[in-house]
Amino acid sequence: MAPDSGPGRTDPAERLLHRDETVLILDKPAGLPVHAGPRGGASIEDWLPALAFGKRRLPQPAHRLDQDTAGCLVLGRTKPALAALGALFAEGRAAKTYWAVVRGGPAADSGTVDAPLLKRSTAREGWWMAVDPAGQPARTRWRVLGRGPGLAWLELRPRTGRTHQIRVHCTHLGCPILGDARYGGGEGRMHLLARAIALPLDPPVSATAPPPPHMREALATCGWRP
């Protein structure tokens, strides 16, 4: 799937949401992986030289986003910054907020999913994450921001950082993310945005990403206004 660069935003520097001497926050396009896979191909790694801004060391991602997830991606510009950021994410102290448009919608207006996740795989279907009591603890707070015909707009705040956590927890709620073919959301582009991040550094760092173009119609159906 081609990256969702948006009009006039193909220059990596133009997609920066935050820049200081130690931290960058990038608005990652949907469809572009953070790291090149074994088969190669375009990735955020190709953008790193353009984001060095004169430093000899290239910035490095401090965490990961799924290829089809858009929004806030944090990069460290120095070794100490990358270590500090890694600790924040590992300890769950990076406050992450996601937006998703889901099929259907939860009956309530807010709540918490507390459902452990376990990785499963088969030769035929590859790997996926599943809710399983034997899995790692996973907790996500959510609330409905708007509703439309057959859709709902959710704000999600993961309290843990498991692989595919938001995607699986939405399906567990009975409302898979629109376009998430792996977990029941149907075909098309995945409607998941890493909307905001807040990092308790000194001084604190935060950023908010705009919805990518492919999400805007569904968000507007649910009441979002630019």
C-alpha cells in the first residue's frame, strides 16, 4: 500500500511535529513501515539522513508503529536521548493517545479493555495476536468521541504496549477497526491514528498528529470537524 503522504508533505522535515536537540516527533504516513523488512522496500529508515539536521549520528525510532498506522513516531537524536526514551516506553510512562474509526461501536460510551494477548501462528496464515489468559497483560482505556451510520470514532489510551494491542482490543470490544483485514475490519485502508504523545522529559515534550486524508471522510461521518 502506498504511503499516505498528503498534499505538500512529502519532505520528511515537513512532517515533523516536534524538533529539539535530542528528540524528534514525526507524523508517520500510513503505509510506510518504520523499518525495512527482509525483502527491503521503502521505510522510515530512508528518511533518517534528511532528519539528521547536521548531527553526525542519524536519529533512531524509539518505538514502533504498525506499517498501516499513521501519526506520532518518536525518534531520539543522541544515544542518551534514545536510552531515556526507551526507558519511558518500556516503563509505560509515555502517554499515548490513539484515534480509530471502528465498524459498529460499543454499547457504552467509555470503558476499559483488560484482556491479555498471546502471539499465535500457523504456516498457512502467518502470525497474529489473540486474547488468551496465557498471554501478557494488556489494558486499554477507551471512550466514544462520535458515532455515525455503522461506525464509531474512538479515543484509545493503551496502558501497556503489546503488539497490535489497539487492533485486537477493538475487535474484542466487538467493533474492529475499519480497514483492519487481519482482525475483522474489512478491506481498505486501516483507520488508526497515533493521535498524540506526551513524554515526561525535562522539559516535557508532546505532539499531536492530524488525521491522514484516508480517515477524514469516516471521521466526518462520526462528527469530526477539522
